[in-house]
Amino acid sequence: MSELSRRNLLMGTAIVGAAGALGLPGKSASAASDPGQVGQARWLEGTAPAATPGVTWGMPWPRGHLPADRDLAVSTADGTQIPAQTWVTGWWPDGSVKWTAHAISTPHPTATTYQVTPGTPLAPATPLSVTTGHDTIDVDTGVIRVRLATHGNALVRSITRDGRQIARDGTLVCHRADNPDSPSRRESFTSTIDTVRVEQTGPVRAVVRFEGSHRADHGHRTWLPFVVRLYLYAGSDGVRLVHTFTFDGDHDRDFIAGLGIRFHVPLTDEPHNRHVRLAGAGDGVLSEAVQGITGLRRDPGAPVRAAQVAGQPTPDVSTWATTVSGRLQWIPEWDQYTLRQLTADGFQIRKRTGDGQGWVNVHGGGRATGLGYVGGPSGGLALGMKDFWQLHPTQLDIRGAAGPEASLTLWLWSPDTTPMDLRSYHDGMGQDTYHKQLDALEITYEDHEPGYDTPYGIARTSELVFWALRATPTAERFAALAAATSTPPQLVAPPAHLHAAGVFGDWAPVDRTTPAKAHIEDHLDFLVDFHRGQVDQHGWYGFWDYGDVMHTYDNDRHTWRYDIGGYAWDNSELSTDIWLWYQYLRTGRADVYRFAEAMTRHTGEVDVYHLGRYKGLGTRHGVQHWGDSAKQLRISTAANRRFYYFLTADERVGELMHALVDTDRTFLEVDPIRKIRTGPYTPDPHALDMGFGTDWGALAAAWLTEWERGGDPSALRRLRSTMRTIGAQTNGFVQGSALYDLDTGEFAVASPPAVSVSHLSAVFGLVEMCAELTELIDEPAFTREWLRYCRYYNATEAEQITEFGVSFGNLNLRQAHARLTARAAASTGDPALAARAWREFHEGGAGYGPTVSWRTTTVSPPLVLAPVDETDFVSTNASAQYGLAAIQCLALVGDQLR
């Protein structure tokens, strides 16, 4: 039985049992329909990659189609089978498989598409093996053998290939400074392992997870907890490393002055047969020997020079011209190299012969792809990083290249730049009461509160690859490795397959069959392209910033309001992440995927707390990602992460969503509306004031995802009980909020009922979650009340009064809520509601209406630092909600667009 069935059959059986016991809709997995459906996958960037350490991707299946005990095989479009490993990542309520993940190690050299079909999977010629010893874990890919440690400092004890040790002691390193503004004392730290867990054991893919912290080299302090995963694939000499650290220092005293990973590389070749490779911009490669024998006053011979330049072993020294061979001792040996990318637009390479000697500048350029190599014809190690220049300040160091052992260090935070400064950007300006804080909010839109502007508990994830190479690679091969490191090849299911599987709610592939639809599609393309372009024009790069976008533009200064309170970093406000992912789902565009991917990595780590008082909460938009005092579930919501997880099976994003399952308990710690309450309130675990929109919607996303992934009965219980008791409210969602019991997972039915409707309730993933929940869980009262909310949010005052006794007041975001009207129309088949939805959409209330120009103008220096394209109408809030409204209206009532 394959891993698919062996590992997941019991899980699937548990879900089927839960479905029967809880009355979930659907049929049993044994009644699954046509088993011959084919899952489609293609390369995201369109062409087969020249190199990859291995690939993993997600594949959706229609409800009731794939039973838990069905084996799956992967092949090219012409039927050539590829060794693959498959496992389940998501389930339908009937116990059938919703999502599978697939791993292949050696793609077909020319195939651009693959298919997944029922069948016996092909095993690798040499299956990957994992052997656990007393204090080590050995992973053998058939090409390299990686020995991992279960305790101590070095995560990677050794890497061997063909019986030769390529590298050893892969260790995390860190420097701490006392002061970022002037020279100060530096402390060094190295990793110490707390726990190691093997998460997958092959036959194609192995995953090993390390957890630990950084311990002082001199002293007893430990800080900066980390989670590192290593991914190894059968037949591959590359290893993917996903590195996450969490900041747990004092932001006024602890300044990271260097953060990275270091390997030691034994060197046995002669200095003139040792090679250094550094990847510059594009396909650029610096190719040098530690002891160069080209360009000398005397010529060793053309074959000698050609071999060294190519990275091949030179002919024996005895065959050289004696005018060179007799004077080798006078040729310098370059012991140290550094490539540092301190800004997004500039890298520098320099080298020197040893400690205490002067540096020689080698070259500089714009944006380095970020891969370094040291070794020789007997083998060597390459180490690089995804988004190297985007996540500056980064650095690659080679030291000891002239000695018996070199070190190769990749710095996630360069030690050559200013130490990381996470202090608050202002001193509070006297905002020591809620009255003052709310008054300041009226002018800068920043919600400040002392003690809340802390980075304690934020995190950052980086993706690295190291390659244990048999010999120095050619320049072409090295450039291919750099490209695969910088932009990892990714297989994806195309839009038509994703849509046919019925995943992710209300969306449909691009449809330009009518002028009206094409007109909206043009606008959707315009908005994505504009915001992507703004990232580069305004330099939204850097370790803590890359992946986010800005909130609001300042047309007077011709820049985004990067320095004005709550108008600065977006931090997922009004579902930017969700908009981008839906636009990717329907277009399949690689550039949109990479945009959304970077945002997922950022917003799930930097904008969310993973330790401390605010664990599980995210931070509202602001000048610093963690600076605003609004700590809320609407930012940390799993609704923003689900796409990336199911499309890639990424374990880190999976554990981020798992960590949110019990965040209903955060309401005991932080009251989201503490500043505007009119009466006394003490959090009571049996009567927590919780909103149905941004609060419950975020919890529902976490519970739904947890249930889909593993059938967690607690998550399902809380989903059903809250849905049932929302449906039991006299006014349903229009009630706005109710008292929640942590133990029972139920809302108390409000008496007397109230009407409390906010324009923000539905725009942080609630619409998207309800679209899925109402299809997956049979709670008729909940569905009825959700559709009632959808119908009446944008209804006339008279209609609201007739239905609820009072009007909802002067609500905002009418264009955004047109998609709710469309949902009501689609569910009821009411053409009048469909026409109303399109009218609301085109009128553009609080969004983009009929007077919008849909054009940009270019502003040039000296009015700005560099040319920028700007509009007189774009804001990120409006773009995200226009995008979601357009996408969902097209999917729900597109056939009635005139």
C-alpha cells in the first residue's frame, strides 16, 4: 500500500466516521465516482527547469472522487512515469480526498506538463533512505549522504559524496550588539538543538525538522528560537533549507548584528585547483581560482589556463612551462571572498589574501542572485538563498580558501551593515490615555498604546539551498543552480483543474467572451500590474519589509505614506493577500504567484506574533509592521495562508495555521475594542464578547483548515457550534457580536436582539470562508442568516427596516459588498438581485467607480528621487476589495453582466 493510503487511511476513516456521527453532507468514499480523472500540473514559469533540488506541489480533487485508499502515479503528458511520493493534505467532509501533495526529485528534462492518475507509483531507482542512530539521523539520497545531529550545535554533522566529505558542521550563527548607532560590544552565538523530528522518510522526499535557539559562545544566554527544516530528495545533490527565527529580545537593548548559517568545506586540491564561484546579477558568474595562473607575466600554457578557467583539474605542474611552475610560491593565494548585498540595488564583491591584509575590490553590480561556491575538481559546496537581494542586507562569505578547510557562510542579516534596529520609531508623544490615543488616531490614523509597539514574538522565514557537488560546476551549470535557488522551480495545477475541483469557494478562470467581462478583466490586470510595479519603483524590499505593500498614496509628495501612522504598511488590510491569491488561481500567472507567495511569507511571520502576550494575533497597518496597538485575529487569519499551503504543502505555513486553532483564548488577554467600550468589561471565559466578522471569521478559517487537514474533532465541534448559534440569533449576522463560551464553543443567543453592522466585518476573509462553509457543513440556519446578511447589507433603508425594524445606518464599502448581493442572487436565482449586484459594483461606492481613469502618469526627477508611475485613484484597500468583488461577481452572476 502506498504512502497515500498507508499514512492517511486511518485519518480518512476518522473523518468519514465524524461525517456520519455529526450529520455532515456527502457520500462515503467507497462510493467515489469515476476513478480515471487526471490531475494536471505544469511548470509555473512555463518551461522545464535546468536544475532543481526537488519539487513538491499540491493537487486538488473533486468532492467524492478520490477515496483514501487510492494509489496515485505521476507521469509526463506522453505517459512516461516519474518516481513520485504522494500524501494527503486535505479531506472533503465525506472522507474523500480533497488535496494531495506530490514530490518528484528529477523532473523530465523537457516535459512542461505532468499528470497524476490512479495507479501504482513508480519508485526511484535508488529510494531515499533515513536511518536513525543514537545521536544522528542519516539521510541517503543515493547521491549524497547527509548526517544530521539530534543534539549539540551543528544541525548538519557532515555531507559526503562518493565517499568524500564535501562539508561538515552546518551551524546557525548570530552576532548581537549593544547599540546600533555606534561601535559597541559584540557577542557571538551559535545554534543549540532542542528537538529533532523526522517528518517524512521517503522514498522520494525526506523532511527533518529542527527546533532550538542560539546560545552564547561565552556565557549562558540563549535567545532567538529557531525552526529549521531540511528537505532532501532521492537522486538529488541539493538540499532545501527553510529557516525561521523568532525575535525574543529586548528591542531597546538587543540588536542583531549578524544572522546566518555556516558550513565548513574540507579542501584537498592544490590552491591553483581550488575554485570560487559567486552569482551576480542575472546569469552573471564570478569564476576565479584561489591561486590564479592566468594573466601572469609568464604563460603556463594554453591547456593549463583553459582548465583553470573552466574549473577543471589542470595538467600536472610538471607539464607547465617552468617559467611559471618554478615560481608558484610568488603567486598570491586569495583566502577570503565576500559578496554583500546591502541594498536592493547594489552588491559588492571583494577579496583578500588573509586576515590583516587589505581588501581588493573585485566587482559590483545591481541585484545578485545569491549563490556561492568553494571547492575544486574533488568536490565542493554551493550555498544560496531565495530572494537574496530582495531580503537585503544579505552576504556570502568564503574564508580559509587557501588553507585545509574553508568556511562558507550565508548571512541572512549581513554583519557588514548597521545592526538590526527594532526600536519604536517614536516615543509615544504623550499618548498615555485612551482619549489621547483616539484623538491622535484622528490625525495620523495610528492606533498607539504604550507597550503594544513591540517586536517581541515576530518572526521571519528564509529559504536556502545547499548543493554538494562532485566537482566545480561549469559557469553554465552554476548559473542554473543560482536560478533554481533564487526562484525555486514550482509545479502547479492550472486554473481549469483547480476550478473543476471546486476548491476555494467563489471564483472562476478568466473569461473574456464579452466586452463587459473583458473590460473588468482589463481592470483586474491593471491593478495587479500597478501594485507589482510599485514594489520596485518605491523599493519595498528588505529583511522585514519584503512581501508587504503600502496602504495609501500621498499625491502631494508623489510617494506612498510610508511615514504616516496607519497609512503606511498594509499588513493584509482588507484582504490584499486573498485578492492576489484569487487572481493567481484564475489566471495562473507566475508573476502574480510570486507576488502572493512573498506576501504570504511576510504577513504570516512578520505581521503576526509567535511568542509572548500577543501570540496568535496580528498587527494592524502602520509605519512599523508591529507598531500599531490593534492586535487582532483579522491579520493573523488562516484565510490568508490556506492558498499557499494547499498549493505547495509547505510545512511552515501549515504549522502557522495550526498555531491559530486555539486563538479564541486570546480574547482573555487582549480586548480588541477596549478603547471604545462604553461600559465596564472584564473578560470571562464563559462570556467573551466576540464579533461575528473579523473575530469569528478568522477563527472559522483556522478551524476549517485544521478540520480539512486532519479531521480534528475539536475544530469541527467549534465550527458547528458557533455556526449553529450564529444561526440561532434572531438577527443572525446582523446581530454583530455575542458572548462566546470557550468551553462549549457556543455563542449565547442575544436577548433582546440588536442590529450592529460594520463595513469591516466581511472584508477580512469572512465572505470567502462562508462561501466554503455553507457548502461543506450542513447548518441550514447559519446558511439562511448568512444569505440574509448578504441580501440586506446593500439593501435600501426601507428594506432593512422592514426586515430588521431599523436601518443599518450609513454603511461604507458598497462596491466591496456587491459580491454579497451576488451571493444572495446566485443562491436564490433572483435576477433582480443579480442586476442590483452589478449596479452596486459599477457605481463603485468607496471603491473604483465610473469616473476612474484607469491610467497612470509618470512623475520624473527632480520632483522625485527616481521616476514613478502614479494614479489619482488607487489605494490598496480599494484595489483588494475591487478585485475580490469583481472576481466573485463574475463567478456568481457573470452570466447576467450587461
